[in-house]
Amino acid sequence: MPDDDIDCDRALIELYEFLDGELTIERRERIEFHLHGCQHCFASFDFEQELRLVVRSKLQGEIPTTLRERIVRLIEVESRRLDHPDAG
């Protein structure tokens, strides 16, 4: 499978969608292909996957609403930053 449109920046941007199972089969295969050939991106993937497992194991109860809202805001800010890296 050619890796013609996946570079490290794109792979890392799509990493969370990959981990969440939100990519098309074709996109998922392209990211997997890149991860298998790029030690740097694979290390990031491995870290994020492990972090998710640790967080999931530590969350025994309901997440407080204020924490959930704060996380959502931070994700939105980061998403805008990634979509427009040259903007402030």
C-alpha cells in the first residue's frame, strides 16, 4: 500500500481518530502502514494507547461535569490550533 498522503504530521493529527475507531477502513489502513514504518509515530501511538488504558482503569465512577467541560474546552482549543497552526 503506498504511503503517498500520510506523513508524520498527518499521522499524529489523525492518531486520536484512529484510536477512537473513527476513520474509514482505507484511512485506518494508511495510518497503520505509516505506524509500522515510523518508530517516532509508533511510539506516540503506543504512549497514547497506554495512557487511555491507565485513565480508563482509574476512572471508577462518573466524571465530574466541571472536569468534563474543561476537557471538552481544551480539546476544542487544541483542535482549532491544529486546524489553523499559523493563527496566534
